[in-house]
Amino acid sequence: MNKLLNRVPEVTLFFWLIKIMATTVGETAADFLSATLHLGLGITSYIMSGLLVIALLIQFKLKRYVPTSYWVVVVLVSVLGTLITDRLVDEAGMSLVTTSMIFGAALVVTFVLWYASEKTLSIHSIFTAKREAFYWAAILCTFALGTAAGDLFAEGMRLGYAPSALIFGGVIAVITFAHYVFKLNAVLAFWLAYILTRPLGASMGDWLSQPLSNGGLGLGTVGTSAVFLVVIVSLVSYLSLQRKPRLLPLSATK
């Protein structure tokens, strides 16, 4: 039987661990590059956009899931998503409520177009360039939306970084419980959890890196980014050594 290669990873505990750490790195790395290194949001955005385009070209050329390539793209999307939201808020003067609504609407439109074209939003059959393009468009929207939502709760509503992280973590736990106990649709549960891990990671990143006077632990953007990057590299390296190509039978690709 002819088989195809899926281009994205299976949803495992490792997937969620790396994803959450990637979102945290996205928050702290964006702050490090734009503020600590004084590159500014504009220049940093252009640099990250260029790197992301290169990484995506490599990812699409592979036509299969390769841990290193895939997670490099995720980290870069995470950084760029943070920068896009920060530029709209800090430079364009948009409110966090407005940016959350804009990216929420963009995500809905992406899902509608994706489903209209492919009749599925499942990540278990990302085996064509078109489906992968929809996938990455949705991922970028979730990161930008998550950044805005995380900042809205922690800063706009003055809840603080740690309480915001607990709130988002609690909602993710409820979704997980609903999926396994009440059989909440797997595709819906995945995307809800994926969206919420972004503000969870953003709140965690700010909590760890921001100074004590701002409600953080004062570890700084350099230390926080470095620690999480080391963990991400270690886990991705482990997965690269352990993985086997994930083949999809043609009958399961619809």
C-alpha cells in the first residue's frame, strides 16, 4: 500500500513540553533582542522574519517531519508572533483587547479557509504543501493571539504574571479532562490547548525574566532564554535520535 509522510510531530508529552518552552523563549528572546540589545522592535522583526522565511523554505523542502527543522520554525514563529503583537501595541498604539480580537478573528478565518479547502483541521494528516501552509498560518495566529491575551491578563487586567500562568494552566487542565473523560472532540481539544499554551508560556517567561519590582523573579531575559533553549535543544536532540519516519496510509489521509 502506498504511504505518505506526515510533516508534523505526533502529539505526545514531549510535544507539549517543547511547545510550552518554545513559547517562553519566544517571549524572552523577543525582549532580549529588541530591548536588551537595543535593536528595537522594527529591526528585530525584520531579522526574525528573514530567518523564519529561510527556515520555512527548508521545512517545506523536506516534505516530512524532521525534529530540528520543525522546532526551529516553531521557536522563530514564537519570537515573531511576540514582536508582531508588541509592535501593534507599542508602536501603533492598539490596545491589547483590540489586538486579541484581531488575531482571534485572523485565526478563525484561517481555520474556515483551511476546512473549506481540506475538509479537516486535523494535524495527523499534514502531508501536502497546502495543508502545511494552512498549519503554519494557524500557528502564527495562535502565537500572536496568545501573546496579546497573556499580556492582557497579566498587565491589562493587572492580575500579575504568576496568577495569569495559573489561570491558563488551569483552563488547559480542564480541556484535557474534558477530552479524556467527556470525549471532547480531539481536534477541537488540540487547538484550544495549543492556543492557550502560548499565553501560558508568555506569562511564565515574563514571570521568570521580569524584575521583582514588576512582579517577576528577576532572572532576566538572557538567563531565562538560555536555560529554556538548552532544554529545548536537549529534548529535540533526543527525539531526533529516537524517531522513525511516520508513514500515513493513503486511506488515512482524508
